[in-house]
Amino acid sequence: MRQLSKTQNIIFLIGGLMMVIGAGTSLLAWTWAPYIYAVGAVCFTAMQMLQRYEGTNFTIRRLRRMMLISDVLFLLAALLMFANMGNFMHLSQVDYIQYIYNKWVIVLLIAAILQLYSTHRIGHELEKEGCVS
């Protein structure tokens, strides 16, 4: 795996922290929480997309694709957080509650599970390959 520079690593960590703060404060119904989460998600996913795997191990490539899918889901969760702020799509109340209201939590949970699994497995596969000590 391509390692991030020190600046990129700091952006990556701050982005992850902002995602946690944004998701946590949105449960308290703070109006600026989706903005914090969205900025954090963009920073986190951008830095994670810079980490590339240049090897030929099929398992790591598959896990890397899973990680990129989770990145897209993190960004989708940010979009759903903004949609959760109000019915700006002018849907009927029943459709809004059925399709939009608080669905960002489910998307975030799926993304986090995919992220945890792929990160753990990539580390294990890199150790087997002898790339990481």
C-alpha cells in the first residue's frame, strides 16, 4: 500500500475525527452537524483514495474495492444528513419518512462495517505478504 505523507495523514485523521463529531452531534439535532460531517467525509475519503495498492494480490484488490465502496457510502450518508434537515425535495410526508428520514444512520453503519472489515483484512493480508512488520 502506498503510504500517505505526514500532511496527508493529518488530513486523514482530522477528517475521521470530524466525521465522528458530525455524526455524534447530529444526534443532538445541531444544525451545523451535517456540515462538519460532510467536510470530514470529503477529507477522509480523498486521503483514503490516495492510498493505492500497486501489488498483484487479488484479495487485497478486492478488499480495496470494498473500502472504496464504503467511502462512497460515507459521502452518501453526508448527502442524506443534509436531506434529513428538511423536506427540500418536496416529497409527501409519508414518502419523506419512508425513504429519507434518518436513513443516513443505516448507510453510515453499513459503511463503517465495510471499512472496519476491509481495513482489518488488508492489514492481515499485507502481513502475510510480508509488506508490513
